[in-house]
Amino acid sequence: MSKKVGIAVAMVTALSLLVGSPAIAADDFFKGKTIRVVVGYTPGGGYDTYTRQVVRHMSKYIPGNPTFIVQNMAGAGSLIAANYIQKRAKRDGTVLGVWNSGLVTMQALGDTKVKIKGKELGWIGAPVKGNPACAFMGWSGITKISQVMNPGELVKMGGTRTGSTGVDLPKLLNKSVKTNFDVVSGYAGTSKTRLAMQSEEVAGSCWGWESMRVTARSMLDAKGPEKLIPLLIHRKIDDPELKNAVVIPDLIKKNGGEKQLATYKAWVAQYEFQRPFVAPPGLPKDRLQLLRRAFKKTLQDPAFLQEAKESNLIIDYVSPGDIDMFVNQILNMSPATKEELGFLVRKKKKKTS
């Protein structure tokens, strides 16, 4: 073999190794590793419950069977966790996030505190589509929606921060159908909001029904003053506990108009991918694809589905491709819609001379 031929063969061999190496690296990388999943809410809420259920099964679908741990990084309606994933988390696949998809809407509306960039993030998938609902405590005396639409005494509603269902939905209903909600924000998560309802600090709250039916089960089953009564729901489903709940789009059609309904639909797009698993920007594509496959297989796993059923969790897998589509839809909302939803974003105060 001539020297030139030998060099050419060596170059081809080296190139083939480089081309083949990413798949090998991805398969080998997670062996002996720990994957930390940062949840933007407190333990005991819907985000925490879904996340822990998923990670109990996900390791077996990742080569090397890494250990999963869940870290609760609560604060500002999961904004602290989301900004951490965007800006500070390791980009190697050992740190993932689970936080409120409503922050993508806040990004679109120009909330300066939101540092995420939805088109840069590595969307792994979501376990469920959201169905926002509003419920009220028995002690409040509220048993029908007309009671919160009459001028008079304000109805206190608990929530975390702008970008969360508990804050945004009551404000949106105030604007579109003239409800008389007074939003009390600052709670660390739905578990803290539930305690506020039970201690009569607030009369009610709004969050996902898929979470409410599990995390607030004892309240839904209670009697008298301690009972939680769901009276508003985004889309009606076959559930006897929702027999008296009013469908929100129907309420807006009746008491608002087409403009208000269009604004609501733009806002509610974020609920098409609830409790998403998210990787930081810059994660190598082979590892991202591996995590995506593992997540999908987990949500199809018979043992996982049985456990979810026993825990009364609704599972409705949303693919990363679909999430990308909804993220683009939200970020590309029209200027007119942004203006209509602009009231959800706190504006910076102008400095006075």
C-alpha cells in the first residue's frame, strides 16, 4: 500500500468513527449518571405528582439506567425553575425541568422577568393536555356562576403569579365576562393555595382539572363548608363531578363576544402541553432524541399506565413535535391579540424626574 493510499484509508476510518460516535456516546453517556428533574412547584401539587410518577419508570428506557431524582425549585409560579433551566442548568442531559407552559405565553407578551426562549429549549414531551377549571369552597356559599358575575362583594381567588392558571384565568374572566374576582397571588403552588382555601383566606382557585381531581381529592369528597365545588371548566368531559360546571368558552360566547373568545383561545393554547419535560438549550441532539424516546415509551408502559390509573392521573401524551407547533403558535400571536392579553403582564413603572 502506498503512503498516499494509507493516509486516505486512515482519514476515511477516522471520519467514519466520528460519524458513528454520537449514537455510541448517547448510549454510553447516562451509565452511572443521575438525572435531576427540577420541578417549579412545591411537593404534593399536580406538577410534582405527575413528575414523580413518570421518573419512577423512565430510567429503564435509557441505556445505562441512570438514577432520577426530583428537586422542587418552587417560586414565582415556576418562573425560578424555568429561568434556571434556560440560563444555568447543565447542557449535558443530566438536568431537566418541569414547569408551567404558560411562561411561553408570558414570553410572547414581553414579560421581562421571563428569560426562557421557547424556540431554543429542548422539548421532550408532555404527559397530558390541560383542562383549566375553577372551584370554590363550600364555606363561600358560591354554588353557581351567576354569584360571581354580579357587581358587589369581591370574590378572593388564590394563585401563584402571572403566567399561572390561578392568576391569569380569573383576570381574563374579569375582562371578558365581568366576573368580580379579586386575585390574591404569591402562593408557592397549588398545595399552598389549597391550604389558603381551607383556612378561608381565599374562596377559590383555578388550576388544571387533571391535577385538581387528584391533589384536591379529599376536598372534592368532603361535605358542607369543607367541600370544593368545581363550577368552571375549559372543556366538558364525562365526569359526574363536573355535571354542574359551566364550559368557559360557552360562558364567554354568551356574556362576551367573538373578540373576547378569540383572546381566550390564544391564551388557552398553552394548555395543549401541560407539565412538559424540558431540556436546556444546547443539549446534544443524540441525547435529546434518546430522552424523547424514553419519555414516549414510559407513557406507553403498561406498568406506568396502571399506576397512573390507580392514582387517578389522566395521561394524554403530547409529542415534542406538537409542542414545537404550539410554542410557535403562541410566540407568533398577532399584535392585536398581544394587546388584548397585555393586561396580564406587569408593566415597568416609568421613572419620574
